[in-house]
Amino acid sequence: MLTPPTHAFIAYPDITTALVFGGKLSFNPLTDTLIGADGKPFKFEAPSCYELPPRGYSPGENTFQPPPEDHASVNVALDPKSNRLQLLQPFQVWTGTPTDLPILIKAKGKCTTDHISAGGPWLKYRGHIKNISQNCLIGATNIENNEANKVKNQVTGEYGGVPQTAAYYRDRGIKWVVIGEHNYGEGSSREHAALESRFLGGLAIITRSFARIHETNLKKNLTLVSQHEDGTKDEIPLAHTFNKGQIEWFKAGSALNLMATKAKAKAASA
């Protein structure tokens, strides 16, 4: 599979290995020949394997432990001082269309999940939303100054890191937005790229287009009213691809919030 905007290819290991030996993407391992170390031409043999296990499927030892019927009795033991694991608190429910939202950053050009949620040493914090959120959008280039991790705080007028500025807004009850360009959010770690923005108080990611899978985590429809410093305004309709169920998730704050609400309602009516 080819993604034209980024020239990214996805292929099975077998075909990828054959293309490496062929030295070019036009190499066809089914028909083309190569020259071996002995100087003679040869062709690859097509790989083969069993479509199904010849002796059937063996489930092995059954280690499944069913959850207790009384879920309230379950206590997740977690060290509160841990910097690797943290319990995720429920996100706020939708409270209506907001106004006067500051732009946290207008990301210039390509903004993948590596720009949104950097890897490397940050990966050890995958289970700790507060710690890993300190890498949120630190790799994105701010179109205002062509610098990474340096944005203007619209309240104080001072410049600082993206996560720190986002947390400043959040701690004062100020929702914020991010402006992006095409194919926003391509790559892995899509869950963290969405969770971090939400944890830091972000309300909307507004882009020309999203990467295919990333859009499920973030998209919604509204009319954007852009207020400029000179007092003028622009209205921009924003599209979405949410289905009915996903809209319910959004209004509830998350899919987990909705599931918890329905479970409580069911228990109350029993």
C-alpha cells in the first residue's frame, strides 16, 4: 500500500526482502532474475507454508481468569509515587460550543505522531499520562517563529514550551485549539497523541486533513469563527466523519465514560 503524500510503503516481509535484493521497487520476484555470486542468473522461489496447522489448533493451557461478578470489590493496587504508571481519570463531558479559544500552536507543514508524541526516552511513560504529556507537540514547528517547542502564551504574552503553555491554559479553565495542515497525525502512538492533547485541556484539532486512523480519535463538526486582532472575523465550516455511536462517545467525554454511565443506569434499574 502506498501513501502518496508521504511516499510511505507498506508490504509483507517476504516481498520487502525480495525488493531489497532486487535493488528497485519495480523488481518482480515472480518473474525477474538476479545474478548470483557465481555469476549465474537465478530466480527466487515463492515462499510456501501451511494455510492451516496440519495437526489442528491446540489452545494449550487455559490461563483465562474471569472477572469477579462484583466489580466494585476490585482494587487496582498502584503506587501513587510511580512515575511509570498512573490511573486515568475520566475526561469532562461536552458542555456546549465554547468561545474565545486561544491557539496553542499552528503547526507548520508535516506533523506526524512523532511530532505530536515523541518516542525515544518518552516511551517509558506510556502508562503515565501526566509524564508522557510533557512531550506533547514538542516536535511540531510553530509557523509563527519557525521554532519547535516555543509558543506564545496568549494570556501572559510570554513564550514557553508547548506542554507548559497548554497546562497553563488548562489549570485556569481555558480550552485551546491546535491548527494543522494536511495528513495530521500520521504514524504510530495515535492513542497517546490524542490522549495527551485531551489531558492538557485541548478541545479541538483543526486541520486540512487527518491521517486515516488518527481521525477516529479526534474529529468533530463545528463552525469555526476566527477572531483577528484587528476585530475582523472569518467563519469556516468544519467537517467530520463521526457515526452516531462516536458522537455519543464525544458528548460523554469518552467511550469509557459512556460505558460507565450506561452500566450505572443498568445497575440502578435492576
